[in-house]
Amino acid sequence: MDTPSPSPFDESYPGDACFVGILGGMGPMAGAAFAARLVALTPAGHDQHHIPTLLRNDPRIPDRSNARMGRGPDPLPALLRGVRDLESRGVALIAIPCNTAHFWYEEMRAAVRVPVLHIVDSVISDLRRQGFNKGRIGVMGTRATLRQGLYQARLESAGYTCELLNETDMEHYSLAALEAVKANDLAASIGPAVDGIQTLRKQGADAVVLGCTELPLAVPHALRSAMGVALSDSLDALALAVIERYRESHRPLTAV
């Protein structure tokens, strides 16, 4: 009788397999920040209780928003190489901390046998975790994310209505903030991001989604309680979804 292979979720497992593979680099600061937030949000008492993680932080992937707007090369071949490479390295789950990359979600999911989390579904779970089962949800993000409806259909099917910035405000707030983060100028990103959140609040949003993974870096956690509106941070939402999957498939995550 064959001996079962050891599970990669067993603490005694001798191999190199990681639970989650992160397809990062879009941008590189967001990929690195996601890995850090995954550690920060994991209820662990020591090193060995954290989630085994492999970060593939490849900034060479063509710009997703430009591609969707017809202004740049198709990133899909690079995205498929990325998820296949992570699968080949033994990960059990893939997370992609880039909202706009999820326009190619179905193709990436079909290319691998392991589950691929969807960042918008993770945000919806986070909204419900915060007590928002319905209501007006403001969304900030890239032009492609907002104008091509990455969030709208999923939010509306989950019972929400969407509130977006107009073209001018999107340019001055969402895009200015995320471009400053990509340029490593975090100080310059804060003002536009906060102004965008406040504009959506004044438009009647019950909560605001930071729907580009650069935007959470533009709104330091220490400032968030003063925003006057609940926030769903797509980086944190995706990290919490990873933690939940790990909890379901492995030992309980409890601090000791």
C-alpha cells in the first residue's frame, strides 16, 4: 500500500512548498506591501505560525491599465508565465495584489490547477466583515478599473450600488495618488488620496474601496479613523482572504 505524501500544510513537511504564491510587481511597492500586510494581519505568536509565502515581484509585466485603454502591450502572456511559475513551485493558492490585472482573471484561473483569489470578491467579503451588507460604495482606482467596470458588476450583484468620481476628480485624486506611489513619493500621494475619499463621502458613499493596490499606501492607517467614512483596503482584504483560506485548510491561526 502506497504511503501518502506529506501535506504541505503539516509543520513537519520537509519540502520547500509555500501555501500562497503572490504574483506581484504591479507595482513592485504594492507587491512588497501586500506581503508585509499578510504578515501583519496574521494572528501568530511566533515565526512558525506565519503563512509560508512565495513572492514573485516582477515589475516587467506590461502596464495593465494602459493595455485595457488600448495604449500598451498585452500583459496576459507575462501574467500567465507568472501564475504558472508559482504553481510549478508548489504553492497551494495564488493571490494577485493588482486590481487591474483581474481583467485577465478568468484566463489566469484557467491556466493553473490551484485556486486563484479574486481581489474584488475579497473586498466584498471585507465590506461584509465591516457590517456593510448593502449601501452606496465609493470606488477609487485606475481609469481602466473604474471606466471598464471591474468592481461595478460584482458589487451590484452582491447588493451594493457604486459611486464613482467624475473624470476630473479621478485624474486629480485617484490617478495623482497612485502615480505618486509608483514614483516612490508617498508624501505626495496622501493629499490627493484623502481628497478623493472625502469627495466620495460627500457624494453619499457609505464606504470607500481603495481599489488600486497603490492607494492603500497613500492612506496611512494612522489617518484612516479621521476620514469620516469606512474604508475597504484592497491589499488588506486580499490578505485577509489568504488568511481565511489558510485557516480553512490548515491548523487554526491563534496567537500563543
